[in-house]
Amino acid sequence: MKIYTKTGDKGTTSLIYGVRVAKNDERVEAYGTCDETNSMIGLALSFLNRENFPCKEELEGVYHKIQTILFHVGAELATPKGKDVKWAVSSQDVEELEKKIDEWDAVLPPLTNFILPGGHSAGAAFHVARTTARRAERCAVSLGDEINPVVLAYLNRLSDLLFVTARFVNLHLGVNEKTLHENKW
């Protein structure tokens, strides 16, 4: 099978069930942003390969499942309204994110100020993944009632977990978080 098909050379792509839409269609933007989030998670995890990170296996296991579910989210977003979704995202998927957020957040110092994205390259990449997950959520919201509301909840909770993960990684790698500068320019 060839990687290129030439079917998108005129600016269209195919949704699930073969419906053709413009490549700048809201659905394409939404599932494309999920793909971007997925790629950023992969990049963030790759930065941990050169570190002695105490929770690496657990983190990789959690994110392996999340990356798989992000494909399912993309499939839901690429499925036209009224058609069957083969891999529907469930409320249990959202609950699993919430449990992990609570577990990892419990070991973090309490937030008393806004923190600036950054820290270790892995932590910074998880912050970027958080922002792309938020954008994916905004794109999905633009589809209105055409999508499963659990998809919105999943993307919302995922961005929360990515924020907590960035902090969790920075904590375990001994990188201090920077807060907003107290003095105004």
C-alpha cells in the first residue's frame, strides 16, 4: 500500500464512511488537532528516554492508553453525524483520567500562584501537549451537537492531566516551577 493516494490533491479529504469534505472543515481541524496532541505526547515521552525517571514505566503505560484513545476521539470526530462510531469514547475513559489526575496531583505542591509552562524538556513538552489538547477541545466545541459530549469531557480532562503530568515530571526530575513575575514592567 502506498502512503500517498493523490485523492487529497485538490484540498479535500475523506471522513469515515467516505464522505468527502474540505481539508479545512471543522471536523478535520478537530481530529487533526487531536493528532497534533498525540504527536506532542510522543515527543514529551521521548524526552524521558534519556532520564532516570522513577515513574517512567507507569507514565508510559498511562500515555500508551491515552494515545490509543486519542485515535478513538479522532475517529469519533471523523464520523459524520448519524453514522455508527466504531470506537466510541466512554465515560469510563474520562473517569480513568480523573483518577490519574487525583493520584499524581496528590504528590504535587499545592498551587498558590500561576506557574509558567516550562521546566525540563519533557515537562515543557507536556505543557505544549496541554495547549494543543485545549485547542482540540475548542475545535470539537465548534461542532456543536454533532459530536458525543463525552468527547468534550475527555479532551477537557486530558488537558488537565497533561498539566498535572508536566508538574509531576518536573517535580520528579528536580526542576523547580517558575511562577509569574511579581513586578510589572
